[in-house]
Amino acid sequence: MKQTYSLLAYRIFFTLKQLLSAISFYRLRLLFSVSSIALGIGAIALIIGGIDGANKKVNEIFEMFGPDAILIVPGGERVTIRMRTQTLTWKDVNDIKENIPGIYEVIPMHFTRDIVKYKNKKWSTFIVGTTPLYFSSWQWYPADGVIFSKNDVAQKRAVCLIGAKIKEELFPDENPLGKFILVKKLPLKVIGVMEARGGAIGRKHIDDRIILPITTLMRRILNEDRYIAALRLRTHLDLEQTKENIRMLLRHNHKLGASAKDDFSLFTSAEVRKILQVISGSLVLFLGSAGIIALIVGGFILANLAYLSIKQRIKEIGIRRAYGARQKDIALLFLLEIIFTTILGGFAGIGVTLIGGIVLEKFGEIPMVFSAKIWLVAFSLSLGVGIAFGLRPALNAARINPIEAIRG
């Protein structure tokens, strides 16, 4: 028994020695094989990290939105968000406050995108006009400074809070509080800097925004005094019943006939979550297909390089067979070489994943979450690709006639 274990240990040691010798001899081929596998595995691992990051962000936004909230935006179901017509008015806001039971919070909002300037710096950003309730309703508060007041809204005062991204771009080395930034021709005094929230799904950075009184944005910047861009409500009564009550009121206000479609859209928190999941799911489907294709292409490259290696080492195979190597020994040797190569590709793929994740978070502003399952998937794929694309070349090498191989 002891002799059997010694022989087994010797064979394992000898096989590993031959494996490392063969791999080190064909270093350039090893580099190409590892690179092709690393790119495919890195792409898939990035997708998994992106999925986890997107799901985490969906849950965060869902929590921020609140289970008792309703969002109303102008335009019907067939109108995309970027093409919505103006239909929500201040009359709608006031009528909802006065006539819909259970409503305890009403937050009108208006949006635009424009260039903001500070000294010699410029930055294109998202501008939100709203009321003081915006901050408590979204559970988003300034990290420094204060929020504006109801009186600021009533007086249309030129004050604002800036997101962390704006501070980073316009005030990298100074405190922005008390400074003035320019939007169009209106100087806005910075009274607060919002807490950093991080990336978003399907659009730019959440922190890339300026928040100011809605009256200031509408009347002093956009010269608009009737229509608003969105309305957020919260109720302590049944959500679906409240939604239907609002729908009937708005249809009456907008004078829509029985056959006319709604010229507005209402979303509850559950519907917002579904929309966010569809957006993230579409992104995952596109990137996932690209990653799988990259991995398959990498597998074919690996198989072709394995066939080339066998062809170049055909005399070596013949000599090994002549000295007593069995078919399964030859097959195992080449299969181990290929699997070892793919495992190296898995390690390299992890490096690609980490670097890619940093780049995507910093420049693409895509939230990434890396967990243990990413590394498990990476190594499982490495092993799977090695076996799937290496088994046939290894078996072909084992079937080579030793006499013809030596003559060749």
C-alpha cells in the first residue's frame, strides 16, 4: 500500500513537472490563451457585479421612494419620459391637496438641464426646482449647510443646494457655502451641499444636480408659471384607491372625454421598482450576451491553439508513447495543460474585473457590487471552458499512432 502511494505521488509530481515545462516553453501561446479567457470571464464577472449593483440601487431607490408614495408625470403611457407633453398644472396641485382624502404630503417638482458656471469653470447638470418637503420625503439631506425654506419659495429667492458631484467639479479645493454659481444669467447662492448618494440606473449620477426653490427655477430661470414637470404625493389611505381618485380628478380637470386616454401617468412605488428592474434587466441582457460571446470566442481560440500545440509536439507524443505512456496519460497531460491555462485566465479575469469595476464606477458611474459568488463563477467558468474546449484536442492527441508520430 505504501509503495502504491509513493508511485502515485511520483506520477503526480512528474506530470506537474511536465505540465509546467510545456507551458513555460510555449509562453507566447500561453499569453494569447490566458488573455482570451480572461477577457470573457472578466466581462461576465463585471456583468454579475453590475447586476448586483443594479439590484442594490433598485432597492435603495425603492426604499427612498417609499411604500406610500405616488408619482405623477405629464403624458400618457405611450409617451416616453423624454417626450412628455406639459399637462400638469398648479391647479392640479391645489385641487389634489384640497379634494383627495388621505394625502399628507404634496411635492411639486420641475426639471431642466443647463450649464452652471463658477469663475472659469463650467458644468452641464440636472436642475431640480421643488419645495422644502423634497428633502424629508426623499430622505436626502445636506451634509453641509441648510435647506431652503417655504419663505424662500414664496419670495423666489436665488438660493440652492448642490450635489456632491457639483462640489467635486466646481469646488474641488474650496468650501462652496456662501459662494455664487451662475445658471443662465441668474446668480444662485449655495446654502448647502447634499449627502453623496452615488450612481444611478439608466441615467447619470444622482449627485450631479442642483436643487432650488421651484418658483425660482420656473419664473426666474425658465419663465414658466403654469406647468410643472412632476408631482410626488404620499397618503396614509389605500394606495390604489388614492391613485384612482387622483386619476378621476385629473381627467376632470383636463376635460378628458370617456374615450380619451389619460394625458398623465401615475406610478406607485411597486411600479417604479418594476421600471427600474426593466431598465437594469435590459442592460444585463445586452452585456450578458456580449460576455458569453466573448467567452465562447475565447474557448475557440483556446481549442485552436491546443490543436496547433499538438501538431507541433507530435514527435514528442510519439516518443512518450514509445517509452510506455498510455493513451489516457497523453490525454490527461494535454487536458491538464488546457485546464491550467484557463484557470490562469480565471485569475487574470479577476484582475480585469477589478480594474473594469473601478473604471465603470469612476467614469461610467455604474454601481458595482463584488461578492464571493463572482469569484466562484469565474473559476467555475474557467474549469468549464477548459474541459469543454480542451477535451477533444486532448483525446485526438491520445489517438495519434506512436510509430507514425516518431516518423513524422
